[in-house]
Amino acid sequence: MAELRSRIGLQLAARLEAAASRARDEIAWRMARDIARCCDSSNVYVASGMQNEYGVFDGTATLWGCGYLLCPNCHPRDARRLRKRARAVLESMAVLVGERMRFLTLTLPTARDVGLLKSHEIFKTAWELFRKLKFWVELRPSGVVRLEWQPNGDGFHVHAHAVLSVKKIDFDECREAWGKCIVKAWAHHGVDQKIVTRSGLPFINIKFTYDRKDRSRTENLRDAVAEAVKYITKPTSWLALSDADLLAVATASLERDRLPRSFEVIGRARQSSRLGEAQAARDDRRILDTGLLSDGEAKKNLSDGVEWSNVQSAGSLAALISRAMALGRREALRVLPRWLWIQVTTAKIAREQERRREGLSYRYSQAVFTTLTGDEWRGVGVRSAIALL
Ligand SMILES: [Zn+2]
């Protein structure tokens, strides 16, 4: 599994790197390079004998995470974290009298020759129109909404899943209303397209979230969230994209507004979510690397007045490198010349890998870790047991 993911990641990185070189897209070139470093055999490890409150387990992960959407190592981890947060939001939300937990799917028919980003824009416009409709507002739905997309033969299939506590939704009314919003959104974005189903209406689906009688509410909710917050796409389907689409996705994935990776919280759930999310974020920190790409506010203007391609401006090479080392990851990606970016990121990644190894051997003291290149290290408990022999 770990090897397969790594292989796909390296393939994808090579495709992206070639496309970026041809298009002279430096940012995408660097992203490709990071994905390759993330999927490198020396960065991927397999662990056996890890232990937590549920028991002993094996696993695989990366020492350093690039955090990019296109990365087959990072994206599933992202999705896992999001599912956990979505569950926390829904579990802390009260279901009012007359409401049930429902699972709603809204789809946007694929429009030919409309790329992912525009399909996405169209969906957002339709959704903004839909959520202001009187019938929808009066239902007072609360819960989480997640937008997903999949490349298919002639375009992108964009749809949304929502897990909501809500009164009975009239299927026909909802479908007709959603259809009208799509038509308006297409017109707004200048797309000449009709809904080509037999009924002339888009596909929607409404079902109960707690539909499995043989399972507990918690299990049913977990299933619903897993269905709503899936991986956005299988890593191999990125390989099917054209160079232009691949570059567009790579670039847009850096911007939260253009390709949001999270889910939207609506209605009463917004209040309960603050508590739930804070708890989930605390849990996350104990398990996963977080803030992969966030630089925070403090480091924002560090590169002001620095001419990165000119060593003299910093006084010496060492001074230039040390200033570059202080940059946040996102800023370094954008402002440093390539040679300096490679130097700085290589040093930082090595440091992070070392830190992560050490952290893991304390957190899972009885475990044994091996990278895909065969480099092995042990938990501190195993180490001291060996020392005693
Ligand atoms: Zn990665």
C-alpha cells in the first residue's frame, strides 16, 4: 500500500514537473518537487507495534508531509482529519423536535469543455442561490456541507454532500429549486448548457442518515460522514487530466477560496462547531502534523526589502541563507530564487524528518519503524530493552 501510493505520487510529480517546465510555471514546478520528496522511499515509513488506547496497530505515514492536495500520501490524511472534525461538529449539535438527520446530495450536470475551476465556481453560485431560497431557509437545516469533484470523460463531475439535522425535505420541490439555481448559475457564468435528463431536472438524493437499523447512531453517523467527506479524488485519476487542468488544479489547491478542501458548517451547527472543532484540533495536534502550509501572521513581511537573488544585498551568503531560513513555507515557495529555495527546503525537511523520527520513538515506545529504503529505528522502550541485554 505504502509503496503503491509512493509510486503513484512519484509518477504524478513527474507529470506535474514536466507540465510545469513546459509552461514555465515555477510554483507548480516546486510543488511537483515537494510531492516527489514527500513520496520518496526515504520519507515513507512503515511502523509495527504502535500502541494507543484502542490497542496495538501497524501503520504507514511520511516523516515529512508536503500537504498538497495532489499528494497521494497527504490527501488521504487530510480527508481523515476532516472527517473527524465533521463528526465532532455533528455530534455536538442538538437535533430539534421534528427534525431528523438526513443525507442530501446535490449534483451539477457535467458541462462540456468547462474546466474544474469554472465548474466549481458554477456550483458555488448555484449553492449560494439555493441556500437563500425561502423553502430552504424555512427548513432551517443545520450540519455540514462538502463539495466534491471527480474528473470524468468529458469534464468534471461536481457535487455536494450534506449531513443535516432538518425537517422533512420535499423531494420534488427541492429538485426543482436546485434545477432552477443551476440554470441561473450557468447563465451567470456564460455557459450555454441544458440539463439533459429525461425530466430536465438534475439528480439529487435525500436519505436518512440513520438508515441502518442494525447499527448504532454513532456508527450510522460515522458512515454518513465517511460518505460525505471522502477523498476528493483517487490519486490515479489526476493522471488522466490534461497538462493544463493538472497545472490549474495544482495552483488553485494553494488557495482556499478557489478549491476549498474543508467543509462548510451551516445553521445551528455553527455555534456547536466552535467547541467541537476546538476539541478535534487539540486531538489532531497529538496525532498529526498540522498547519502544513500556514505561515501564521507574524512572518508575513519578512521578505520585504530583500533582494533574494542578490547575495550582496544581504551582506553575505550565510546571511542570505539565514534570512531565507526564517521565511514561512508559503512565502519561501513564492519569493525565493530556485537555488535558494532548494537549499532552504532541503535543510528544513531534513530537520523535520529528524524531529519526527525522534517524536515517533517516544510516542510509540514499543514500535519498530522502517522506511521504504530499509532504514530502521526503534521506539525508546525497545531501545532500552536492547541496552539492558
Ligand atoms: Zn505529501
